[in-house]
Amino acid sequence: MNDLQTETLHRIIGRTMNIVDQHKCLAALAYARQYDIEAECRQMILAARLSWLTWHTLAQRKWQIENTRNPNKARHHDSIALREKYVRC
């Protein structure tokens, strides 16, 4: 796989699992099949999703650290139970 193909795939591949990014990944796989680089494309998709998941997890942890668990100090819109439910440990 040359540099042009690598850059093209990086620009096409979506990082999240939303419907738009899923279709972008399908388009990247279709492009990769034309040039017989499908295995490399799959690895790029998995790496992109892993990097997004890592960023998302770290952002959640940062959000959890910056906010308090003490209900007396919590902001009125800050749901401690909701935050604890969604933050990965």
C-alpha cells in the first residue's frame, strides 16, 4: 500500500460507530477491495475505532474526576448516579 492509498483511507475511515461512520468504513473497504488492500484497511478501521474508544474513555474519566461525588457540592444539573453509570472504570 502506497502513501496515497494510506492517506485516502485515513480520510475516508470514520472513527465512531454511528451510521455515517459505518457507511464511510464500508466505502473505505470497497475502495480497498479494488486495490487488494482490504486486510490493511480493516486494520486501519480497527485502529481508528480503538483510538476513538480510548479518547472517549479518557474523556469520561476526566469528567468524573473534575466533578464531585458529594451530592451537597454537585451542581444542580449534575447527576452523580448517571455519571457513575456511564463512566468506564
